[in-house]
Amino acid sequence: MAEVLYKYLPEHSVPMCFELIKTNRVHLKIVNERVTRHGDYRRELDGRHVITVNYSQNPYRFLITLIHEIAHLVAFERYGRSIKPHGDEWKLTFQRLMVPFIRPEIFPPSLLSLVARHFRNPKASSDTDATLALALKQFDPENDKHYVFEIPFGSTFRIHNGKIFKKIALRTKRFECLELHSGKTYLFNPNAEVELLSN
């Protein structure tokens, strides 16, 4: 297992990750990219702890996702199944598990301070931290995706299912976008990844 992890994680994080996987008896599955989530955790009926993480060529996103999911397992085991999935117990557990990884041997200088800041009060998804999400994106392979917050108002864009939208307004923290086929408006999180179309 440790040899496999070197393909997905920052090199100096592998021994600690392998220890967490072993100690918590995690059955880790690396799966094809899912649009709605980077990873998930579930406890099977036979008691096995199954964690899936999206295949990613970005080792830093992979690491944060893996520790996020292990934190669910550890928090549920420690505090019981009735806790909120991203409540205070999970946040505390995620912080505690992540602190040993916030080191210059693991994260490059451009990410290190942003990761440290994020983990003062971690969110349900690193994607909701716009600054961190944008910094992480720099380590993704080249693609034609943009975040909704980056594109100009009035621009049209396509999402993963082929639907085409026009960005029209900002509503508090989310962007109001018009679906061109139906004429309905939808709200997008700032860090939704979309394909910008030429206008």
C-alpha cells in the first residue's frame, strides 16, 4: 500500500498517511473523478471503514481530501455516530490530524501559509476557501476549466452535464446564473469549475 501512495501524495507525507490508514484499518479506494465530491467515508455493515478519494494528479488536494475523510472516521469512532458530519467534533479532529502535515517538506511555500490559515477553522470542503482553492488549482494539470468567480459577468459557460449558463449577478456569497435553455436561474458556489465559452 505504501508504494501505491507515493503515486498520489507528496513524498514526505506518505509514511504518516500510511500509519493513519493502518491504525484506523482503512480500506482505501482511489476512484475516477466525481464532480460532486473529492472523497467520502462510509462504514460497511461488516464494520470495514471504506474511504474513497478521487484520482488526482494534484498530490496536495489528494492529501487534504484523504485526511478530511480519515477525520470523519476518527470523529465518529471517538464521539459517536450522532455528531454532525462537519460539526465541531469533526473540525477539531481534522485540525489535529492535519497539523503534523503542515510542514515545508510537504507543502510548497506558495501553499504552506494558506493551508495553515485554512486549518485554523477548516470548512466542509477546501473548495469553499477561494484563496486556497485557487492556490491548489495551480498544481493541477493544464485544463480548460475556470472557477465561476474568475469569469466576467455576462460570460457564458458550460458545466459537466453540458448545460449552458450566463453569469448575471452576485448574491451574497454565490453567483446567480441563467440557464439559457430553460430560462431558469441557479446559484453557483464561487469555486464551481466550468468551461468558459467564447461569447
